Amino acid sequence: MDYLELTVNLTPREPWAEILVAQLAEFGFESFVDTETGVQAYGQVAEVNMADVKSETLLSGESEAVKVDFSEKIIPQQNWNALWEADFQPVDVDGRMTILAPFHSKEEAKGMLIEIQPQMSFGTGHHQTTWMMSKALLDLDQVPAKILDMGTGTGVLAILAEKLGAEEIVAIDIEDWSVENTQENAVRNACTKITALCGDVDLIEDQQFDMILANINKNILKRHLQAYSEALVTGGKLYLSGFFETDADELIELGNTLKLKHDHTMNKETWAALCLVKQP
């Protein structure tokens, strides 16, 4: 599976970088990396229509308030893995957990150690949203028994949930290579309570969870929110991330219509995470 890397330079960068990321998320781009001069966006070649991107986003050049320069590059699957390894640095979550790759030294690791072999899947902990979701789990007095990790990526949140005491974790992703990566990383971390499945939200029909973790993009979260509410036990917590601070109110309002009451919001560098609680 080939990926498209879109590199965009913006002058001025702010507030246009955030606006562009929100636009690109509507056109099939899945993950984003902030740069000093703009952003890099990644999406599956088969899912991104660059003609639409160039005509319906800031890339059109129609805004006189910002200068936009961009370039495109196709990254074959085998090279994507090498890219992750080259960029993957240890991740420190509040001094309480360290996410490492097998090729990192463990000498400077702090707190709980999770070892992740970086692959194509998104979720090494470098992104602000993964960091916030990890911190949310670490902040819990007790992790509940049955947890859903939706859009699991590398499986890092599922692995953390098991290490914190969860008894059953269902980890779902739409990409088969992500599921394989989660399975490999579960073994790497001696986890035995994670079931990794390839598919979408329909896989949770007729299931009940004490907690749901969903670190995806806003539009997918909106489509899934009713299913999450139906699958969550009364009093259970739903943690959402993968969106900007400016999108939080929209998700909170939608949650209110689905018996999901806003509990608190986390923020990190323009990104947000929400905790919603299922009402009777």
C-alpha cells in the first residue's frame, strides 16, 4: 500500500497550518506532522484525490492572506517503515511512561516501559493526541476490566491498558497491517489479554465495554459516536482524540444528544482530547 506525503510551506504559518490540517483531514489524509514552516500530511494514495485537494483547500492559492508552496512524494510501503525508524525518538509521558523502539537504549527510560516496533501504523506516541490518551489512562485510579481501543494503530494504548490492569482489551483497526503490528507489539510487551481485529465499528455490535478509547479523526468519530454510546456501559468513560481544540465543542454537543456527558477536556499544542461519560 503506497502513501502520499504532502509537504506544505505556509507564509505566515499561523493560523493557517491548523486550518489546512482540518481541510486535508476531509480529503483522506490520516496523519500530520508539524514543521517549522508548515505541515506534512500523509494519506493512502488510493484515498486521496489531489485534484480536489488542490482546488478546494488552501493549496488552491486563492487566499491572498497566505502564501502556499507544496510538494508531493509517493512513499512505498517498504520505505514507510524505514521512515518511521529514522524519525522515532523515545517518548516520555509525564515521567511516568516511556515508549521506546527495540533499537533504543533503555538506560534513560522513566517509569513504565512500552516497547513499540515502529511500522506504517500511526500511534507511536509522538503525536500529541496519543500522548494525551496515554496520560489519561495513567491518571486513572483504576483501569476498568473491558476496554475497546478503536483505531489502535501500533496498539500502544491497548498495551498500556493491559499493563495498568485491564482484563480484556479489544483493539480494532481498518488496516490489516496495523492489526499485525498490534499483535507483534503485544507479544513484544508480554501482553496476553489483547484481541486485535481488522474491521470497522460494526465489529462492536452487541458488545459492551467499560471504557472506549478512540484516537481517530473528527469525521470518523462523529460517524462512530452513536455506536460508541450503545456499546458503553452506564457510567463508562469514552476518551476521544485526533482533533483540534476548535473541534471539541462540536463533539461535545453531539455527545449530549447520545447520552454522553462531557466530563473534562485535555489540550496539547492546539490538539484536544475529551472524556465523555455514558448517562443512564
